[in-house]
Amino acid sequence: MTDIRFYHLQRKTLEQTLPPLLQKILERGLRAVVRAGSDERVEAFNQWLWTWDPAAFLPHGSRADGSAADQPVWLTTADENPNGAQVLVLTDGATTGTTETEAFALICDLFDGNDAAAVAAARHRWRSCKSAGHQLTYWQQSAQGGWERKA
């Protein structure tokens, strides 16, 4: 079964949270697909990941860049894994189908804890994943800026 982690963003935005998470994934020698809610978000992420930290390099690409198989981090809106990623990062309420879920070792579902609709949608995804038998963990941002495992 796929390990699915829900990340409840409360103190930092997705834009502040996503780059360090992707860095940790790459440091572990893994590849990632980041699924966004719209093509506009993909392009915003694409630009942001190049400039978020002048001292860091986070290799990534999207359909606009091409060469998906060469990209350690692939940004998309589609149900795809063209770079052979082991990790799927879901943003903006993006979802995955049951058969696609099995294609990844780890799925990170990041949701905005300050948006009641996003929280309700995440709870629904949690229940669906739980009933499908996946191993779930729930992480909440701590006051110190790190993560606390809550479930």
C-alpha cells in the first residue's frame, strides 16, 4: 500500500512549504511529480522554484520545458508520471485515482488549513484513502515552524 501523508498548512503558505519539501525528496535520491490545480499554478510554481532561494538549486520542469524524463521534479495538472517519480505531491486540492495511487511509494497531500473548503475536501480525501486501506499520517505545522505528527 502507498504511504499517504496529509500536510495541514496553517502557519506557512504552500509557496513557503513546497520548495523545502521538494529539496528533502531530492536529497533522498527520489523524484517527484507535483500536481497543481491549474496550468496557471503550474507556471507560477515553475517560476517560483527557480527564484525562491538564490542560494539553492531545485531542478524541475513542466510541459512548457519538455524533457519530462530528465526532470527530477515534474510540475503538472495531469494524472501522469513521465519522470518515473516515486513521490506524488498534491496541491490545490488535486486528487489521484486508486490505480494511480499504487504507482507511487509516497503521496504528500498539502492543503490550506486556513480555508474551510480545503479542510473539508482534505477530510473527504482522508476518509477515501483510509477506506481504500492506505497507510495514512497527518502532519500539522507547529508554532516553531516544523511539523508535528498528529495521527
